[in-house]
Amino acid sequence: MLNLPNCKISGPRDWLDSGTRTFAIRTTWNGDCVKHEPIKISLGPSADGGAVIKVLGPFFNSPAKPDGTPGKPFPHLWDYEVVEAFFLNDKNQYLEVELSPHGQHLLLMLKGMRNMVKVRCARKITYKAVALCQNQTQVKK
């Protein structure tokens, strides 16, 4: 068994009766430990058969916010402050969901590592970012 530092552990914390699963993200995209409070992401079912993603974490406001309209897709959102969620299948395909604390979002369909098949997927998305305080933001999809 690997003996990894606590910050390397990222995964489900618990299942709730509503079917919601909560995760704590303690590492950056390249595996380094974060130097702030972990990002918390909850994923659960919505009443209309879709999914609800809730994000709670520090708000850095760096780099400056994208010029896009809040609530609308924004290309190259990964160049800004975002939280990303990846949904994989067993055919080497995945959906990447990017959520900005400023209200923009981006959905990408990929096959294999970084091989984009479709950008800004035409899906109904309801998204709003709600600032809790200067150092935190909660994002709801």
C-alpha cells in the first residue's frame, strides 16, 4: 500500500440519503498539494433527471475575470480561475465541466487525453455563482 501524504488523498467523503456525494480536492492539476483550504465539490441528482454540482472553496480572483457574459459558455475558460469536473466512461471518453466563480462555464467532450471532440456542447445548463464572502465562492449548476 502506498503511503501518500494526506494532501494527496482526494475522494468521496460520504454518501447522503439524497444520493449526493461530496469530494475534497487537495491537489493541483499536476499533483502538488494545495496551499489553501481544499475545494469541496458535491455531486447529486436534480429533480428533473439532471445533475447538481455545488462547489465551495477559496476565491482568488486571479487572473482577472473573463470578458464573457455570466451564465454563458466561454471558450478557453481553463486560462482563468475555474473548478473542473471530469465524468469518464469505459470507452476512453469523458465530459469536462468547467465552472468559473464569475458565472461562465464550459462543457467539453473528449476522447483520449486532451483530444477534444466537441466544444461548448449544446446542453441545457443552469448556472450561477454566488459569492459567500471575499475569500470564498459557492458555484451551483
